[in-house]
Amino acid sequence: MSDLLDDKPDAFVQKLDSLPTEPGVYKFLDDEASVLYVGKAKNLRTRVRTYFQQSRQRDGRIEVMVQKAVDVDIIVTDTEAEALILENNQIKELQPRYNVNLRDDKTYPYICIKNERFPRVFKTRQVKQDGSEYFGPYADVSKMNAMMDAIRSVFQLRTCSLDLSEEKIDAGKYDVCLQHHIDNCKGPCEGLQTEADYMKTIDQVKKLLNGQTQELIDLLKDEMQAQSDRHNFEEAARLRDQIQALKDYSQQQKVVSQDFADRDVFALHVDRDEDIACGVLFQVREGKMIGERHKYLRRIEGRADEELMLSLAENYYTDANFYPEEVLLSHDPNNHPAQDTHALEELLRQEQGHKVPIKVPQRGDKASLVRMAKSNAKLKVGEWKTQQMKRERDRIPESVKALGEALNLDEVPRRIDGIDVSHHGGKETVASCVVFTDATPRKSDYRTYKIRSTEEGTPDDYQAMREVVRRRYRRMIEEDGPWPDLVVIDGGKGQLSSAVETLKAVGAFDRVPVIGLAKRLEEVYRPGDSDPVFVAKDSPALQLLQKVRDEAHRFAVTYQRKRRKKQTLQSELLDIHGIGPKTAQTLLGHFGSVAKVKEAEQGELADVVGPAKAEKVTSYYAEADDAVVAEAE
């Protein structure tokens, strides 16, 4: 493999060697068992092991993920298509940090066909997992309203919310309403329409929602002719009116291809400077554009355009309720060395019943269609940037603005690092760094540090501060951020001077402003100033600084107490001759407590630390028990 595995746990390395070769989904975990990344594979063993091959080129995001990964979980599936669906569901549920974030369309409305007897068809913004069918989302509400108007003018459907169970209808619980009298509903509530006839109408509604307008018109024409042949002229006339309403609706749709095919057109525009991409989908049915939808993709750093394109298409089809005859893409995922469309092709084949071509057209009408979709994607990114600028201006909390003014900062301190040191008489020295964004704790970015450079038993806050500042901001330079707008040191001139000295040493002093907040008089110090900055005691700026400082102190003290408690638990095991700190830690990590180590059989202990050390542990506790018995006698 590579040097990447040298620092990984033995159990992790062994797991990599024993992975199955079947298709499935894999999840990389960090040392806190949090999911870092979710992926799919045709061959789990080959795919997962490639992350640790020296020859593999990895972008910065994946490189950091691989460094953090200490475990992997897998789920084996029967096919690549199943792995694709499961991967998308896992990403949506877990929101892993190192996966592309596809912004959801939850704010957009859908058309729902309710899962009930005699289903209603209505607009909604809430998607419920109750078996109902949802069509959308509709980015353009006017198009959705036009669709609903077409459905109401063409089909006779109920709009009431009555429980139309067979028992209640047979018992005559309901009377027909106005909608029946004005010929908008056939009256299933009184048994005037059978369930089979109503569901036939629902099937026609689905065809319309899926854009199969001409197919539906042809079907209704056949039915109209059949009714006319049976001299049922009233029903034939009603069908004639339905056909005309469908033709009127169809004429509102733009013809974009003359072959009248069903196809989906995906296009992508990426803005690397803003770390944002937008994918646009044109839904073409029977040659006519029936809908457009888009998704914003975040956390795209290091992700190739081809990879983003594949994520967009896969995400869409794992939730789709209609599958076209052809798919057009603006970028070819097969050009990426680590991506291909095999799983997507298999999924489309399963749903459509035959192979669905996936193409990247270079010329002709199809290429023009893709270019039009790309232009729309570029426009959407521009709109997003404009909205972001407006939100950033509007959403800065007053306390953040006040702090920027009070400290005369060049940039508003929207992201703040707070650093504190904690120890117990110079023992178990630790440090913490908390992060606030827009005056709110961002706990996912909190970090703790075990200080290694101080002498055990000798308090040295200044050296501890140097170490934590060096470790945090040296790594920040290596990873290029995320940089804070302000660093708050818990302490006065001494702690601040130590932090400034280290920031200069690592080359970060010019990258970020730093201040110290002394506890006794709540005085704010800046580098090079002998006198504190005056900040009013009732100012929201000082209150924000106190909030950051207090949170850093709480987090450091909590971590320090946790380590001290752990050290206390280890102390009894360290009394055993031949058992050192590492072995004690291994025993506690496996059995969970000293009491359970004491109760364990020698064979169980041997499986964890080997037979020699297992004998020392059991002998120690056996002698201790004998001493207790002798003392009792």
C-alpha cells in the first residue's frame, strides 16, 4: 500500500485487506466515529484500497479526509444500481463533511398524488414519506399553476378531503357537493364513479405530469371514437373538450427538438473562486420543454467538473419517477480517471427496461440544447452570488459589527477563534480552541490539544499557549484555512505576547488580528499596546468577547477534567508490575473500566495484551483478593 497506513490502527489495515470484492457502499470514519465520506463501488476492495495507494493522485480535500480516516464501514449490495441509490440516501441522511453538498430543493413546491382511495391531486411544499407520489419540484411556480389549471380543466377529480372508504360510501354517509353539479367531479363519494374508473383518470394525470401530452391526446382520441361508436355522444363530447384543453396546454410549451423524443439535458457551471456550482436540468418530453430545475452544489473544492456532473445526475435519478429515452450531459464523467457512468446506466436500464444512451453531444441540435442549459446554469450562479452578497450584508449580528468597530478591524470579525489553557497544578496541561461564526458557537470546528512541551507538575501557561498557537496556525497555513477574522486569547499581556511571538514564528501574524482578554478587569489588549483598549462594560462587543472567552475556558476545563479522570482510572492498572501506560490504555479501551478488567478471564486478557501481561494482571488481582480474605479472617 503506502506510508499513509503506517499511522493507522492495525484493525483498520486488517479490514482493508479483508474487504469483499462485491459492489456496495463504503463510509470512512474518524477517531470519533463520525462519518467523513460516503462512496459507492463496483468492487469494494479495489475502490477503498485505492485511497491509500502512493501512486494515486488525490486533491487536497480527499488528502485531508484520508489523513483523518481511522475506520471504514461497508454495506454490500447486489448491484451497482442498488449501491448508487444507497449512496445517495446515505449522503442525504449523514451530510458527510467531505462529500459534495447538493443543496436540496425543499423550498420549492411539488404536485402530489395522495396515497389514498380516490387520490386527490394538489400542490404542496411538504414531502411526506407516506406512499404518495410527488412530481417536481417546480422552480417556476407559474408553470406549476399552469399544470394544475390544465389538470382541473381536463380531468374530473375530487377536491374534498373526505374519507372515501368503501364502508362509508356504501352506508351513504356523504352527499355530492357543488363540484359534482358543475361537472368538475363525478361524485365518487356517493358511489357514482367506480374506483377503477377513477384510477384510470389518475393514470392519465400521471402521463400529463410526465410530459407525455401527445400520447395522452392519442389515448383520449381512441376513447372518444369508441364512445361515439357506441352512440354515447355526451361522453364523446366531454372527451373532445378534454382533448382541446390538452392541445391548448401543449401549445404553451416550447418545441426544442423535432424528433419528439423524451430526453433529460443536464448542464453544469462552476465558479471555483466562490466554491459554488450549479447544475441545471431541462426536461424534454415529446420534443417539448416541460420543465427546468436546478441544484446548487457546495464544498466542491478539489472535485472535477466530471465528478460533479455525475453526482448531479445520480442524485436526480435515485429519486425520479420518470426515466427518459436519452440523457444528454455537458461533461463526460467517463473522462475522469476515478468516475464512470456504469452504475447510472444500470439504474436507467432497470427502470426503463432497456438501455438508455448517455451522451455528451458536440454538434447539432442536441449540442445547442446543452449550451442553452449551460447558459442557464451560469445565470443561476450569478443570481446566487448576488443573493449571497445581500445576505452577508443583512445577516451580520450587531455584536459582531460592534466588535469590529470597537477594535478598529479592517474586516468584520464574523469568524472568531477563542483559545484557552487549563491544567491542575501543572499536571495534565491541555488547551482548547472554540470557533464562533456570526456570534454563534460552531461546535463542529472546536478542537482540544494535549500539551506536550511543558514539564509535568510545573505550571507554564506561556509555553502552553505557544504550543497550541503553533500547532493550530501552522496547520492552518498548510491547509490554507479556514482563517478566522479574529483570535481571542484568554489572558493578559503575558499570554498575548506568547501567542504573538508564535504567530510571527509560523508566519501567520499578518494573516489574522489577535487580542487578549484579561479576566480580572475584563481588559482588552492588542499586540504592541501597553494600555488596554477601552470597550464599554455594557457593550455588545465586550459581551461577545466574554462569550467566546468563557466558552473556550469551559471547553478546556471539561477536557482537562476528562483526562484527569481517565488518568485516575489508569492509576490502579499502573500499580501492576510490568503494566505500563500504553497497556493500561489498551485494557481500558477494550474492556471499558478497571472493574471489567478485574473480572475478565485470563484468556480474554491474553487476546488483548498477550499471555505474559494477562498473567501479571490476573496474578495481581488474585493476590489482592487473597489479602482481603486473610485480613477478614
